[in-house]
Amino acid sequence: MSTLSIIIITKNEQRNIKRCLDSVQWADEIIVLDSGSTDDTLQICKQYTPHVFSTDWPGYGVQKARALEKASCEWVLSIDADEQVSDALKKRIQDFIASASDVRGIYLPIKLIFLGRRINHANGSSKHLRLFKREAAQFTQTVVHEDLIVTGASETWAEPLYHYSFDDISQLVGKMNHYTSLVAQQRLEQKRHGSMRKAVTHSAWMFIKIYFLKLGFLDGAPGLILAYSFAEGAFYRYAKMCYPEKDA
């Protein structure tokens, strides 16, 4: 019978990690790779699994590849510390890995939970390749927005992962600022160019896409806040490419 490893990278996730680990304790193996937590993250993780490791921080792609190297099961589910496996997804995974299939990768929908509300529309990229055959997969080595490359057939499921990414608006703004800096720096290193024209047009398009085309307005005030934040993120990615941070 096929087995399942869970891989999670962490840093100072004491507010989220217990919810995450509770949702995957049925798996055959849980791998946690931490990068310098100063809160109770490690102590909480050690209550769930003996496979808790600490290392430096080289970027998202390399770190997830390191976690994958420590997995030993046939199948792997890669989740973030602020995510939770839904009951429906748990059952689908258990049924799937117990059956014979030529599929090597599964795309899962990510349902954002924001300001106490499940967001059904105002989300960015909402499906990600997360469940895969270990020997058929590898992560790209990018600092941020890493990709998972799987050799073989893939399919998309409807059963979701829940994503508790932002506890409040201040955290939303802080993460937006952090990620736009990482993306801008990565693009500059790739010799890509930004412009204020791109900053404005991409920002406007992002708001229209999230709030109107993806029906973000149906998510009420949280939908409006998220659409505006996605637009800000697009603006600052290009603005920071025009005016790089001095310590970047």
C-alpha cells in the first residue's frame, strides 16, 4: 500500500502550526524543516513528529527541496504552516493513494480564510501542485514563487486546502511588502526591467481582475480589501524594480 509524507517549512509559526499539524497527523510521516524560529514553533512540532530539523534560510525553492529530500514515502503532500487540510481532502487523498493510478501530480484548490470569512472569489492563483509522487518531482531553486515540476500526468481536484495567511490587515500589508521586495529583487537579478507605466497598468488590471472578473465583490468588505492589496502588490513589485531598496 502506498504511503504519504507531509513536508512543511517553518519560521515563527506558533500561531498557525498546531492547526496545520492537527489536520495531517493521519499521514505516515511528517517532515518539518525550520529556519531559525524564536517562538514555540519547534516545541509544538516535536509533539507531533520526531522529524523536526533546523537549518539556514536559502529561499523558498531550495528550502522546500531540502524538505523533500528528507521525505521517504511514495507520495508527498507539500503544505505551508498556515494551511489546513480539509476533511474532504483528507478522505480524497487516502482513497487516492490506496488505488492504482498513473497520475503523478495533483493540483489542489487553495481557499483563503481572511478576517474570519472564507474567501470564495477574491483570490490570486487558486490552484497549486501540492500532492505528488516523490520520485517524479522537484522544486525549482528560486528565492520566491517556486514551482514544483512533476514528470508525468497530473489532474485537478475540487477538495481544498484552507489558507489562513493573514490574521489581520496589518499582517496582510506586512506580507505584501515583504513578498514584493523578494520578487523585485529576483526579477532584477534575472535582468528583467520594471517601469512606472507597468506599475500603474498592472496594478489597475489586477484590481479589475480580482474584484470584478473573479467576482471578488461577492466576498464583501474582505474581498475589497484583498483586491486592493493584490493591486498594491502589483504596483510595488514594479516600483521597487525602478527604485531598488538600498539594503537589497
